[in-house]
Amino acid sequence: MQTVVLAAGQGTRMRPLTASRPKPMLPVGDRPLVAHTVDTAVDAGASHLVVVVGYEADDVRSYFGETYRDVPVTFVVQAEQRGTADAVRVASEALADGPFVVLNGDALYDTPSLRRLYESGPAVGSYRVENPSSYGVLITDGSEEADAVRVTGVIEKPAEPPSNRINTGAYHFPAEAQSWLEVGESERGELELTDVLERTCSEFAVSAVTFERWLDVGRPWELLAATEWKLGDLDGRVEGEVHEDAILEGPVVVEEGATVRSGVVVEGPALVRAGATVGPNAYVRGATVVGEGGKVGHGVEVKNSILMEGATVGHLSYVGDSVLGRDVNFGAGTKVANLRHDGADVKLTVKGERVSTGRRKLGVVIGDGVKTGINASLNAGVVLSEGATVGPGEVVTRDK
Ligand code: G1P
């Protein structure tokens, strides 16, 4: 089945992590986010991938190349991000006549459910959530509990959702939909694929395929959730150097060229990437990734965090539930708070708005190249823009 993957967006809600790379290329475990989406698509039955690129397009292009896992890949460029219907309209130039699947390139889907979507007739992937108002919500004519539910329409971001079944951004369209891609602007000023879905619902029986697992990776803490998911599937293996008195518990991957020194305890799932070093005397736990060339030094504890390529935490630090961008350097003694005293969910500013993350434990989100001085303290929910600096002994309670 020919498959369109939407990977052109800028990922503004993911700032500052997307300051110089597109959201689909942010790392989730051992590969970029969009590679998980594409891998699932290939496992589910994709026979030709049409990847829509835009922002920082070359990153995506060079990752996949012209064939990926024996599946041909065509790239199409959406010059201006005008919405998902516009992206698929651009992609349709590379599609053959016939049905097609469309996937959001920034979502994780479980393979058995996606396979059911591929193998069904016209369908949309659905997922049940407690607060559907920030998604497209499906209108159905069947009982909420039934397995094969017919979708009659979709409402974007409704204040009063008609159901708790949301649109996952995975669609199986009939061939005819290729001629319905010219849609008018929605209220939010975009050309929406959900309008194409509406039209499909009026002319075809469209079913809701309920996903067992799905994750929209749009905001920084969702990158942690994505990593927790993908590291949860990890099988441990040691290809690098691990000192004989280091303790690796649970699934831990130490890639070739990585070093785990003496006195280290790693409680998996954890991934220590090529060229990274951990220790001596460090403690790594939770779903943690130490990126290529990264460093977790002496007396450092890292819990449930992502250290991207070249990020170094050299001495006597604590980093919990945090995302550190490329080439971040934490000065000795830098500490991260990851829990509020009042036990409430940690809030974060996303596109200028304070939002609850739903996470009781969340540390900081640090853009590429940030440097902190010795003994810096970073409060829970702080976001530091790419290239920011924190002085020695500084207590940071507001974003910089
Ligand atoms: C898009 C779709 C929406 C869907 C969501 C899933 O929304 O329009 O129906 O529920 O993806 O992530 P957007 O992310 O563009 O706001």
C-alpha cells in the first residue's frame, strides 16, 4: 500500500529542541522519531513511501535515502506549511491511482493496529483519550464499545466532544480521495485533511480502527514518553566496553565505541550510544539515553532522561526526567529539580502558554549548546533556549 508520511512541520511546540532540526528527526531511542513511524508502516504493509518534507528537509532526506528497508522512498517538498490536506495534495503527485494510507510523521503507532488499518477498507485510526478536546474527535454511529465502528464525521478540537475517540492522524483513503484534496481553509486558517476525511465519510463506509497504543509526540515531555515506549521494547546488548565491576541491570544497550567505567550502576532500560562514556561512579536509571559522544561523569545521577549527541554532564550532578539537547554542557554540581513541593503536575511554557504536562515528575528542557556554570540549580519545568548560558551558582526558576 502506498503510504504518505507527513514530516514537513516545524514543530514549534517542541521548541527549543527543534530550533535547528525538524521534529520528525528528534531522537527517540536509537533512531529519529519519524523512523519509528516509517518502520511501523513498513511492518504493517507500506510498499511505497511518499515522505512530505519542508522544514530542514535535507535531514529527513539523507536519513531515509531512495530506498528504506527495501521500500522505495519518494520525497516531495511542501514549501509552505499550509496544513495536512495541502501536504497530501503535494504528495499526490507521486502517488499512483489507488487507495493510500496517510500517517502523521510525529506519532507513534502500534504495529498490529496499524496493520489492521492497512488491511481494512477506508478507515481512520482512533484512540480513546480522557480529554479529547485538543484533537480531532470522531463522530460514530455505532456503540462506543463495538469493535468495528462506522465513522460518520470528525470535529476538530471541540469544546464538547461527541465521543472520547480521537483521530490518530492515520488514515486509509480510497483512490477517489486523491481528487478531493483541494479543501477550503478551516477556522484555524489551515487546509485540513480531516475535511477530506469528512468527504470520504459521506461517500464511503469508513471504519474506526482502534489503536492499542498511540502517542502524539508534539511537546517536549512527549519525547520522554516516546523514549519510555521505545526503550521498553529494548533487548539488552553490550558491544562497547564495560568495566568488570560496573553493574548493568535490566535491558541495557552499550553500543560499539561506548564506555561504561568502574563503579557505575545502570538500571535499564537504558541506551548508551556510540562514543558515549558513563562513569566512573555514576548512576543511570529509568528510560535513559546517553547520546553519541555524550558523557555522564563521576558522581552524576541521570534518571529517565534524554541526553542528545554530545551532551555532557561531567561531575557531581543530578538530572531527572529531562531532555538535554545537542552539545549541552552542565557545569560541575548542576542540579535539576523534577518534582514540585505541592505535588501538582509540572507546568511548562509551550508557544507562550503555560500548560500542565500531566506529569508529576518532570525536570527541564534544554536547547542545543546551553552551558551551565558550577552549582547551577534548575527548577522543575524550566525551558532554556538554544545557546543560553546559566551563571555559576544561579538558581533558574524562569525560562531563558
Ligand atoms: C491533527 C488532526 C487531528 C488529530 C491530530 C492527532 O491535529 O487534525 O484531527 O487528532 O492531528 O495528532 P493537529 O496536530 O494538526 O492539531
